[in-house]
Amino acid sequence: MSDTDISRPTRRHVLTAGSVIAAGSVLWTPGTAVASPPAASPATDRVAAPTAWTDRNSANGWPVLDSAPAHRVEGAARLTVRLAAGDAATVLLYVLRRYCYEIDMLTPDDVTGHLTDRNVRAGLESNQLSGTALTVRQVAYPLGAPAGNGMSGPEVTVVEDILADCQGVVAWGGETDPVKQSHFQIDVPPHDSRLKKLVAKINGWEEHPGRGAGAIDAFQPARLSRARKARADR
């Protein structure tokens, strides 16, 4: 599918797809307040107790950082997130923008990026130490919570479309073991050619109105088919 097939924002699809949205998902209509995210589900016994991450690099091969700069999320008032500077930030900010436009607008309390606390419960959480991962509403979607109690089907559809756009560069905690649906991370090492290629593509979208975040309909048949194929290949 070509980039020219991209259509309008699809938050209405996520929030109204079908006549009924799964209990606990966000409901939105003009002029009404957005409902609170679903309550956290209890973690499973598969989640380990926190242990100190002692490696110099996080699990995805990026160097652990003492600090990371704050980046503004375009289109989301007052929302910033601390991430490793450069290509990693470009990609993860794209993920956040699409979440805001197509699932629900996020607030500063919803998003956590770089962390300095080395105590982690799973290897994927170490990637926040390098500023190459973030969480979205971690309280609602904690590590080890059953996926069936998490994101609604339409929300997962948008996430899978985002992953397809990111062409293997981004991994989602909804597809890890243990599950953590709030988690998104860079899934390639520094200087990987796939990362450079994706960043160039995202930057190209930014330069052309009508493309990229804010102008995508994840529920177009061609995009649904592409996302299914990408999921099967992961």
C-alpha cells in the first residue's frame, strides 16, 4: 500500500467501532468528558520481583543514560516525555502522536519515558533506562495483567497499524511475555539501518500535509490487511 492511500484521523473508529465497545474502554463524543482508563488488573504470578539492572546497556542494546532530554509531543498540549535524543525519540514520538490522535488524547500523567531507577521486573523495563522505551497509562495496563482485561479490540487494531508502520523497529508489550500493554520500545540496536530508514520516512511525512500521524485511518481494508500480515511476520 502506498502512502497516498492514507486518509483522515480515526479516533472515532477506535471509540465507536461496532455498536458496543468493550467495558472499560474510552468513550468520546464532542462536548463530553473522556472517561477514565480502565482499572488496573492484578498482575499474574509470572511477574518477578524487582531486581537491579546492572548492565551498561538496556535489553535492546542501547546505553543506559543518567538523564534524557524532554521532548514535546506535537499536537498534545503540555505533553512532554523524556527520551534518548535523536532517532529513538523521533520514532517513539510518532507512536505517541498516533496514540493521541487515534485512541485518546494523553496527559502528562499518562506517559513515562526515561527512568533512572534500575530496579526492573522484566528485561523490557530496562529499556526505559536508556530512554528508548515509554509507557502509556501504566497503572491501567501493568506488567503481567491479562490482555483480555486491557485494551479494547479497536484500540489494539490501531496499535497493530502503528507497529506495521514502524516495520519491526518498535515492539509493543502487548506481544511480550509477560504482557505489558502500556509498553512501547525501540526494538533494534543503535545505528541499525532499519531505524534510519524509518526516521527518514517519518520525517518525510512531517513535511507533507495529509500524511503520517493525524492523517491515518487504521481501519481502511488495505491497512487492516497489511497489519495482519505484519503481525503474522512478527
